[in-house]
Amino acid sequence: MEVASDPGNLRNVRHVVLVMSGKGGVGKSTITTELALALQHAGKKVGVLDVDLCGPSIPRMLGMANQHVHQCDAGWVPVYAGSQQTLALMSVGFLLEDPDEAIVWRGPRKTALIGQFVSDVVWGELDVLLVDTPPGTSDEHLAVLEKLGKHRVDGAVLVTTPQAVSTGDVRREITFCKKTGVKILGIVENMSGFVCPHCSECTSIFSKGGGEELAKLTGSVFLGSVPLDPLLSASMEEGRDFLQAFPESATYTALQ
Ligand code: ADP
């Protein structure tokens, strides 16, 4: 693998992947978190940049709520999960005095903060930097591409629900990627059926297969489907590593 030749704090970051969704609540941050943990368990050094400025949920999902970033001479030191120093996170959530504080900023201020995240966070050596973006296509997406440079983004993983193929939200996301030249690395169908906590049987609540259909329509890779699993949402709430806690579950297999 070649190390990018960019100057600055991203010099030793090999790959940058955006995680996007057409709308909120489809599990984009959940998938970002599980992707980060799966990569970490596979022995990779992972960074997560949470630019969902109005809804920074990754600190809680990774069990890092109430932590703060520190300044060093080279910039902001991200917060590390555990002592291994192989999963680093930077989020606006770490900069807020009160975690319930709302970010009510206009575009230019958001763009400026994303610029600072891109230039000032001391990531060190990373195999992958995952960027959790807000739902839809907003100032934040354009700011990420502008500040990182399009050439620096390997592509995007799109998260959708099974029924989303019939909605315009995810199609707009695809159009955004096409217009801005961001490669779609693949589509994940989340909330694909419900796993019964008693018998572990998976029942399709919504229609199924929307993610796969969308992948076919857009010529993208279908990366797989993740069921609705109460154990997964509980893990997210408690900041617990689901992959470590439930390696026997069907959802674990789906997330690998
Ligand atoms: P988004 O980032 O798209 O707004 P989140 O990742 O914050 O969505 O997920 C919204 C809610 O749904 C969270 O409470 C999360 O724990 C829950 N959730 C997401 N995916 C699943 C899943 N596959 N199984 C169970 N709960 C899920």
C-alpha cells in the first residue's frame, strides 16, 4: 500500500472513506462505528472523523462520551479507544462543554471547523480514516471534499434501509457522488429484518433487498445487509464493543 504524499497531518493516512446516508436515523453512525471496530479487530489502525456536527453520536457509540481532545504543538490529539492506540476519534462532541449543547451554526462556521479538523488533528499513521458525514448532502460534505481534496478521498460507503430504493433521498446521495466525482465503494442495507431477542430468528419487517437493488441500479457493489438487532442498539447506547461482546450472533457475522 502506498502512503499518500500529502503534507500535514494526513501524510501518513493511507485511505480516506466517507460514510453517507440519504437521511437521518438509518444507522449511518452505527455502521461507521462497527466498520471502525471491525477494522481495528482486523489489526488495522483506524481513525474516525465525525463531521456530523449537529448530531455527533460516535463518541457515545464508542464509549468515549465526556472525553476531551488535547492540544499539542502539532495540533489536536484525537481521543483513543482503550490503551491500544489503534482507534482514534475526533468529533465536535469533544469540544462541547455540555454534551446536550446544540450546534446552531451557519455554513461558513461549519466549513471552518471541518477545515481545522482536516488540517489540525494529529492522526499519526492510519490505515483508514472513516469520515462520518451528516445525512443528506450539505455544506459539511462539500467542506470535507474541499478541505481534504477530492484526490484524497478513496470513496464513499452508502448506508440505506431496505425500503429506501423507492425514496429519492438515497438517489440524491448517489447523484451527489457522481457530480462530485466521489467513487461509491459500496452500499450497506441496514435494518434489514428484525432479529428476535428470544429465538434469534430474523423477520423481514420492511421490504427486503432495497440495498441490493439499488446497488444493481447504480452499478455499485452491494456490501451486505445488517439486521435490526436490539443487542446492537443496546451496545450503541452503552458504548460497548458489540463485535467483542456478541461474536456468536448472526448480526456479528453480517457486520464482518
Ligand atoms: P444515523 O447516523 O443514520 O442518524 P444512527 O446510527 O444514529 O443513525 O442510528 C439511529 C438509531 O438506530 C440508534 O439508536 C441506533 O442504535 C439504532 N440502530 C441503527 N442500526 C441498528 C441496527 N442494525 N439494529 C438495532 N439498532 C440500530
